[in-house]
Amino acid sequence: MIRKFLDLGMQPLANNYLKKKDLINKKGELFYHLEVGFNSKTKLISILNTVPSKKMFDDNYPYRSSMSKTMLLSFKKLSKYLKLFYKPNSILEIGSNDGSLIRNFSKKKAICVEPCKNVAKITKRLGYKTFTDFWDMNLARKIKASNKKKIDLIYSSNTLSHISNLDSVFKSICHVMADKGILIIEDPSLLECLKNVSYDQFYNEHIYVFSLISINEAIKKYKLEVFDIEKLKTHGGSLRYYIKRISNKKFKISNRVKKQFNEELKFKLNKYSTFVNFRKKVEKSKKNLKKIFDDIKKKNKIIIGYGATAKASTVLNFCNINSETIDYFLDTTPDKVKKFMPGTHIFIKPYNKKSLDSADYVFLGAWNFKQEIFKKEKKFLKKGGKFITHIPKPQVI
Ligand code: JHZ
């Protein structure tokens, strides 16, 4: 049974950046009710009203994983380790985006899956075999038919949590994965999300926010198990799950798996009451963030946003903060700039080094890249510029 614990209000699609003509015509902006619930049987945390995949991941999808050095470095490091340790003869990436990970592998060994045609074009152009379909059994059959052997290594980061039918996800993976193959998935960690009060991890694309407990429940009926786990700093704290078939005795279950289980149980991620407490923290966070913005605006200071993220869209729409408070956002993504933030209609300017000169305060939309951004914006900080963040609690830094 799914019990609701959080209501983040009516929200626009978090990656639906608007053109000027969309604002004038008041067209093209779809809203949905963002509610989040806990399934007491599966221990899965999910949004309650899903938006059809085709509406979210269309052929104008703007997100590019290569926009952050942190992510490129993380993918490079992982690729090196995988090649050295697992020596895969074949690798399949589900949700390959602009190829930030797959570029580290040989074109002969790799297969990409990316449903957004505009994004898939990038890996195709680079010479990688790319399927522009959603991940399901039909595609798994198509891939199996086009390959002589089953796949050694399947990798998916920030994608499986975006697919509502998890049974189809894992069944399709089992269909193409070799008996001794491994599956590695990477997604934001529910534990870190709760610790950081990062309620902005819940939005239309994040249908689930996984924990080890819930992943384990979801995969066991497919005779799969997690044999290792890595805690990552990326995306505000993620977990990288190493999964194998239970029948594959080549790898032992690492102590790290037990440790993570115990940590999650200690935090009571298997109990509804934990999430009710979380809701109270979210309400407090909203109140305090609004107060920070109000106090700054009373002093007639200029606030801009940094990183037009899906998360920022969720926070601002939930807290009713719009273009009256934030003058504009800065972003490096070509498909986001010169457009308007969903719902709040804050303009997005292309980033350039001088962009921060006119701002007194900068709202950290990409708070998950705080270190990378602070390093880049030393000059702004040195001259007394301040950042506003809501993670782990609303504050001015
Ligand atoms: P970032 C997206 O979420 C959507 P978002 C998706 N659902 C998901 O799960 C995650 O990604 C993985 C910009 N930026 O990664 C680039 C700068 O401008 O936090 C991006 O637009 N300058 C698939 O949108 C944004 O910030 C910089 O120096 O919440 C970061 O978006 C840096 C570092 C980033 O994901």
C-alpha cells in the first residue's frame, strides 16, 4: 500500500524550458500534482502522479551530462576501473545521454540506449551504435537479436529511477545480460536525500528515489542481488549498486552492502514515520528559504540563479519564488539558454565569466556542484559576493 507523505504542489515539467512565444501564447506548459508516497510493502519511495515518458523525454530534451567537470571525471574514473577490473567484451548503457561515460569505451564494444532523438544524435555522430527507444522488453529483444552474445556489463546512471515499470526494467535487463554479467546502476541515495532535506530530488522525472533496501526488494524476484555498493558525492549523494545474478558465485557480497543496509535500517528508511518527519523538515526549509529571499529583497539587492536545474525548478515552484525575486539564471547548457525556467518564468542567460559581476547574491540551483562552482567563482566570493542555498538547510554562504 502506498501512503502519501509529501505534497509539493502543482509543478511544471522540470525540464520544460520555455521559449518567449510559449509565454505569450500561454501554451505548452503542462502542470501535474507533485505528491510523494511510501510503499509499505516494497519500501519504494515514488511520486504518485506520473507523467507519460514520451512527454518528458521528447526530441527537445535539454539536459546534457557533460556540462559538469565533476560528472565527466566521475565517469572517467569509473570507466578506468571497469576496464581494469571487469574487462568487459561488451557494454550496454541505458540512458547514455550525450555519451559522457560511453566515450571512454571502444565503439566496437559499446551499445547506447537513449530515447531522446536530439541527444541520441550525439553518440550516433561519435560512431556509437545507439538505439533511440525507451528501455523495455521490445528493445531488449531487438538488442539480443542484433548481438551474437549476451552483454557482459550493463550500466545505467540516473535513468532507471526515471522508468515507472521497474518489473519491465529488470526483466528486460535479465533478457540481455550474460550469466556472469554484471549490472551497475547509479542514482541519488534516499538516505542522503533525507539527511540533506533535498526534497528537490522528487519531481516528474524522478519517479523513484531508491535506497539499498528498496532496490534489493525490486530485484530479488529476478534472482538478482547487490554484491557491492559505492557511496558517491555526485548529485548530492548517490549510490552505485553492483548487481549480479544470485547464481553467479564469482563475486562475494562485500561488507559495504551490509554496512549500507544497517545504516538505512538505523535511519528507519523502512518506516512511514521517518517520511512524516521528513515532511516537517521540508515545510521548515520552505519557510526559512522564503525568509532569506524576502530579507534580501527588502534591502533591494540583486539575486540571480546559478544552474537552471530540474531541482531548482522544483524548489522555486514549491516556494513560490519567481522572476520578481530572481532576476535571471545562468547556465552553460546550449538548449536551456535564452529560454525561461518552467513555471516561474525566470529568464536563463548563457554563462560567461563576467556574468556574476552585477549580482549581490547567487542562488545555487546546481547545489550538487557547489565545490566545482565555488572553485570557478573565486573572484565573486573574494569581492564579497554571497551564495544562497537550501541544502542542507536554507542559508547564505
Ligand atoms: P544537474 C537532471 O537534473 C535531470 P538537474 C535528470 N532527471 C537527472 O536525474 C539528473 O540531471 C542527473 C549547469 N551548470 O546535473 C548545467 C552550469 O551552468 O544538477 C546544468 O544545467 N555551470 C536527468 O537538472 C545544471 O547546472 C556549472 O559550472 O537537477 C546542472 O544540472 C555547472 C557545474 C553546472 O541536474
